[in-house]
Amino acid sequence: MNIFEALRQEHEIQRNLVAKLVETHGDTQERKKIFEQLKHELKIHADAEERHFYIPLIKKDLTQEKARHSVAEHHEMDELIEQLEDTEMDASNWLKIAKELEHKVIHHLDEEEQEVFQMAGKALTDNQKTSLASDYNKEIKKMR
């Protein structure tokens, strides 16, 4: 497995959770559970991805700008998560913020898969792609 395959697997989990979240209603156990799962998945993914994908890419001229941009998007998602935590789940604007988070997550994942992966494919060696995947997967497994 290479780093791109490893990241895509995690991206699918995030896509599914964020889609489920915006389908929930009110202050329910279902909404709380999905929100907590999504929050956890986004955190462990961002931490492991920054360490085992973006740090190596920041060191390379070809991918530095894209890597920095992606890390900044992680912070934007963190801010939306904080807004959701600070908002009552049955408030009318909670779903609006959740949909904004959904848009940000989907945009980020699509951009990563369609742009960053292509540039990273040129910047990383085959050995790097496999060893980064191994390190990434180990960290995800430990954090999950």
C-alpha cells in the first residue's frame, strides 16, 4: 500500500460521516454520536497526515505551497468543529455550520486527491510512498 491508497481509505470514512451528520436533526443521540465520530476521525487523520504526508511535502519545493495550503485547511475545519461544539445542537444555525463543515471537508479531500496527490507522486520516491503509508497507518491504528 502506498500513502495515496492509505489516505483515500480514510477519506471515505470522513466523506461518509460528514454526509450522515448533515442528515441528522435536533439534539439527538444519533447526531451526538456521528459528530463525535467525525470529530475524532478528522483529528486523528489530520494529525497523522500532517506528520506522515505534509511534513515531507513541505520540505520539497514542488509541493511546499500545496502542503501548506492543505494544513491551513485542516485548521479551518478545526475552527468549524469548535463552532459546532459551542452551538446548541438543536439551534437553527447548527446545521448551517455542519453544512459548511461538510463543504470544507469535501473540498479539501477532493483537492487533495485531484491536485496534491499528483504533485506528491512526482516529489516522492516509491520507497517513500510505501514507508509513509506504513507510518501513517500505524499512527491511525494507535489513535483509533
